[in-house]
Amino acid sequence: MSASSEKSDLRNRYRFERRERYLDHSFAYLATSLEFQKATHIASYISYGDEPSTSELNTALLKNGKTLYLPRIIGKVLEWVQWEGDQGQLIPSKLSKNILEPSGPAISDKLVIELIVVPALRIDRAGYRLGQGGGFYDRTLSQLKAWSVGLIHPDEISSEDLPREDFDIPLNAAATPDLLLRFKN
């Protein structure tokens, strides 16, 4: 079985497991971690459905004076828009009405981003993640020099290596509601 097929099967399984045991958690504690305190320009996202909630984390980052960027899907890439917490600036994505994206002008230099918060279904012990399958974040991570952390629910750190393809980029850390696990990569 190819890595792509294996990933697709795992996505279906992990989405089902997540729906069955979803609990809302806060990730606001991350704003006090060393990496978040040192960064001025942070990219995050607006979570939806049973994804780990970014709401309290995004609010904490803005209260701490961070410049916060949210992604907008343009074709096969993400562009980044500065967001100051205005819910009225969020509109449904063209990709899915469940995904909210910021309106407004995109930043011209995404290299200002020092830290990026990434969604994931699972993350293995080497920092490789299984996302939703669009490849948007792997393409973005390959272009940034930012420290990266994936948000997952408890028990979503895989004890087995996840299938990998040449374009997969490992994260620097995984965060559960009560643990920030930094990887040696």
C-alpha cells in the first residue's frame, strides 16, 4: 500500500476516533511557553468542528501583544492575513463553509512569521503529522523558518511512525491540553 493510500485510511480512522471522544480543551497555556514568549509574529488558525480549539490561545496571544496571522487558502497555498480578533473579519472559506478565513490584505513577506501553530489529526514521536490531506501546511512549512507546533487532543501522539512522503515536514513540537512535547529535529 502506498504512503498516500495508507494516510487516507488513517485519516478516516482518526477522524472517527476524534468524533467519538471529542472534549473541548484550552491551549491558552502555550502563550506562556518560552517559544511563544520569544516570538512576536505568530501564525495560527481558526479551529472548527472537533479540532483542538485555538480560540483561547489566539485570544491570549493577542492580549500578550503578539502580531497574529491567520491563513487563507488560495489555490494550493496558504496566504497569511493579520488578524486582531475581529470576528467580523472572518468569512467562510471557498474550500469549505465550515472553515473560517480572514478577509483583508495578505502580508507580502511571510518570512516575518517566527512561530506557526498547525492543525493535526495525529503526530508521531519524530514530529511528523497527519493532517487533513490538502498538503497546505507542508507546503507552508517548507517555505518558512518558523518554529512549528501541532495541536492535538490527548492520546493523539502516535507511538508508531506515521506514513511519510517526500514532501512531509516534521514539526518542532506537539501540544496537548496539558503537555508541550518538543522534538529533536
